[in-house]
Amino acid sequence: MLETKPNVATPVAELRGVVKRYGKVTALAGIDLALQPGQLTAILGPNGAGKTTVVKLLLGLARPSGGSVDLFGAAPNDPATRRRRGAMLQIGKVPEVLTVREHLDLFASYYPRPLPIAEALRRAGLERFADRRFGELSGGERQRTLFALALVGDPELLFLDEPTVGMDVEARRALWQEIRRAVAEGRSVVLTTHYLEEADALAERVVVLHQGRILADGPPAAIKRQAALRRIRCRTLLGEAELAALPGVRAVTRDGDRVELLVGDAEPAVRELLARDPTLIDLEVRSAGLEEAFLALTATPRGVDAAA
């Protein structure tokens, strides 16, 4: 097993000036991206931003229209390179008639030094389901099986595409712990997720793609600062039109008699709120989270799928 983090000076994967076109559609417009060893990088972006294309290029499932892609200094589809990475993809299909253990035995045979099957089962929380057919599993159990298949080869680089879809809160948190453990062991992880909370909780680095370009790149805290947003919550008699007209307000959300304002600069909005509604109560001001920063940076309406 991996035990120590490798030298961070050499990227495990690199895209240099990468362009990818599908007919007349440009999915990637000349991006540069280097993934560092022992780091979890979350790649986020609205639909059509280019996230899936980046992952396909890194896995050797697609070729760039321009620029170059390296994995461990070699071509992504090189057999030796493929044995050093594991992938959990939503587009992946496995036979439903095989049991969880049979799937793990098969996948382990593809790698020179796989994890023991018992360890892969334990880390995915699948001990009780080892002899159950894949087709008999629930959605969350299938996700855990796909995670175990990605991990069983003891890879240096792990791709996780929507790893916790269909899981309840307890199972999701347990998988987060295993993902953190994988990073602590020195693995590099590339994560795409619908859950912005997940990226905020796990990622050391967030890359935001928009219209085929890198819009923001840095730690989650830096992404939040770049958006420079604050969240104001209160109970007020003011209507939504009045609230939207306050200085710096970018979005208004109402839940009963409570409202939430997303603003660039909180102080002018708060002063105006208090002046217009002396009965205002339960005022709360805090920094916006990664979700709000993401929506502000990409100008994507609330509720749009963020990591497809």
C-alpha cells in the first residue's frame, strides 16, 4: 500500500494548452492544468463547462484536438500508466450477475499489487454484501461497490465521478472518511460532484471550469474570497422587490417570514435594511459558502446541475 506522499514537485497529470472540439462545439478552449501528487482536486462547473471532457482526456478515453495530455509523464492510455490509476465513473457498467466479491477478484487481477479483497470490502463498507449479486444492490451499495473497484488496484491516482450519489448521510460521511484516508496515504484524487458541500469538505484545491476555460483555481477558501460574497439572514416585513433593490444585493431567497440576501458588500445593505424596517429581527451576517461563490463566479442560476 501507499504510505507516504510522493515528491510534490512532479505533477501526476498535466494538460498543456489543451483544446477539445466535438464538431463545431469547443468543449475545452486551451487549458493548462497540472495535478499535484497527494492532493484532492475537485473539478466543478455548470453543465457543458468541460469537466467530463477533462476526465475523459486524463483517462485516455478521448484525445485532444490540440495541446498535450500526460499521465505520470506518459500517454494516458499507455498500459503501464493505466495500472497506476483507478476510476469510479457514472458511465461505467459492470455485469449485474456477478457478486461483489467476484467483481473485486476480477478487477484485482488487472493490477500487479492489488489490495487484499477483504481490505477493499472493509474500506467500502461492503463486508455484509460481498456475496450479493451486483444487480441486487441498492443505489448506495452499488456506489460503494464502484468505489471498491476503483480502489482495489491500490492506485496512485484515483478518479471519483459523483462518488456519493444515492447514499444516505451516514454512508456519505463514511465514504468521505475513506477518501480522506486515500489522500493521507499519498494518493492523488480527482473529484467531480453535484454536492458543493462535498467539494468544500474534501478538496484541497478547487478548479472551476466555465465555457471550456478555467475560471478559478485554488483552495476552497480562496475561491470564496474571489467571489467576495456575504450572506444576510433576517426576519423582515420588506417585500422581495424592495429587498432586491437594496445596495449590492445579487439574490433574494424567502422561506416563510425569513429572507436570505446574497450581497457583495454587507454593510450598505444592512444599514438600508435597518433604516427601512425598524421591526427587523434575527439579523445574521456571514461569509458565503462554496456553493454561493460557485454560482456567482459562473453566473449560473440557483438549482442548476453543478457537476455533470
